[in-house]
Amino acid sequence: MTRRPVDLLEKYHALELNTDKFDFQWRARLLQSVWREEQGLDAGEYRGKLRGARLVMPQAKNTLANYLTPTIRDVVRKEVDDPIQAKGKLYGRPRIYNNLLSSQPLCFNLFGELSLDLDLATSVLCDITEGRILRVTAIDFEYSPGRGDDRYTGDRSAFDVYVRYTTPSEGKGFVGIEVKYHEGLADPVADHRARYDEVASMMGCFMPQHLPKLRERPLQQVWRDHLLAGAHKQVDGFEDGFFAFLYPAGNTACSDAVDQYKKCLSSSDSFQEWTLESLVDRLMIHSSASWIRELNRRYLDFSRLPL
């Protein structure tokens, strides 16, 4: 880790020595804190301390200031605040409202506009998949084909973002996306289920000698989502379907884990890694919408940091 600018981090209420373990984390926290101040938003408090990458509640919930455009805020109201639409979905509250670093708000800031502009979504996702996606037909958030359903993985895993599409042969396809920003892959390992091994065998893309490694941190979370995609494709009769892991290139915890994960695969047809930068670059190629520039400015433009 490079030497942290302690005075600068303290100025923006962004010094979190116990939480930010590698360079990208403190840089991302500082970038979000700078963005908050640019928006004229007060820093929220947590455990008696001002935190630069948090907003004040309940104002954050009432205004949805964590979201970039009125359109995105409308999508959040529909998907998160509507109790019928949100039923069974595991949105972290109040994080989804007041935490500027959380990946759940990023999901909406990145895919909220696209969920209502399927032509742009089609152009971008066709591009990043090199034609595997012919036409995007729907985008959902925090989606699982069946939480706790033993036909799938029997656990409560879900995709952060779920894209339905038509294949070049006019079949049905999907991509389940896991989104990371500031987070690593250090969550506790869930109890192993025999169903995981059954699905892994059915998918046929995992090297048997690496299965013990896939059951452990930091790879298990990626593996479980990948398994969910494999089971979903088989159980629900999709022509095509795959899992995509989306993260910022500078998040070394994620990039290192993905490098390890790919070495456990005998086939990568059902797994793709996308960097946040590559997806935003394609958005900029296919659209000049101002929300894309603001998305890039908020989450990826580290040149703006007063270092």
C-alpha cells in the first residue's frame, strides 16, 4: 500500500484505517467524499463519528441523493421503496440510501437508466459480449430464480443485476451480474451444500482438483453465483446464460480473486469478467448522455483527487 495522505483523508472525514485495507479502498472513499461535498451534501454520522462517504438519514432516503438522475431515482422508488416490488429482495437498508461506497447504489446508477433504454443496453452489452447478446429484453435488480429452492443452489444467493436477452439465433438468454466497488471478497464462507457439488458436476467447467479452493474465501462467493447461473440455465431451459463479475480494475482484491478463479476453470463459456471501466467506456462510445459522464466522474475519475 502506498503512503496515505492522512491530513487530506481527515479533512474529508475519510480516514478509515481499520476498513480500507488496500489502496483502491481509501482512494474510492476519498473520491466519494469529494463528490458528496461537490453536491453540497452533509457527511453522515456513524458510531459517533462523521463519515465522508455517508449521507445523513433520513434525508438520504427522502431525497435519494445517492442516485445520479431523476430517472434513476424513479427506478429506485419502484424497485426498492415499493414493498410489493421489493418483496423477497435483500436490499441493505439504510446502506442503499446513505452509503456512497456500497455496490447496491452503484447497480442502480449504472443500470437504472439502461433498464428504461433497452436500445442503449443492447448496444453496450452486445459490444462487451462480442455479439453474444442480440437484443436486451429486460433488466432486473437483486434477482434470484428461486431463493432457497433446491432445484437451483438451495441458498439465498441472488444476482445484483439480471439481464434477459435474445440470442443471435432468437433463443432466450440471460446474464446474472455480481457488482463490486469498494468491497473485497472477505465475507465469511457460507456452509457448504451438497447441491453445489451437484451443480458443479453438471456444469462441467470446473477442474475437480480445484473444488476445495472454490469452497473457501475469497472464491466461494464468486463460485456460488456462477453455480446459480449454471443451475438457472439448465432448470429453466435457456439457450444461453452466463455469470459476469463486474468490478473496478483498481480493486486488487477482486482482480486477484478473479485471476485465481479463472485458473480453476476448464471452460470459461459460462463466466465473464467485466471491469467497470470497460463497461463505462462502451457506454461513452454508444451514448453522449450526461449521466454517463457523471457516473464516470463520480466512481472512476481519480484524477480529480486533490493528492
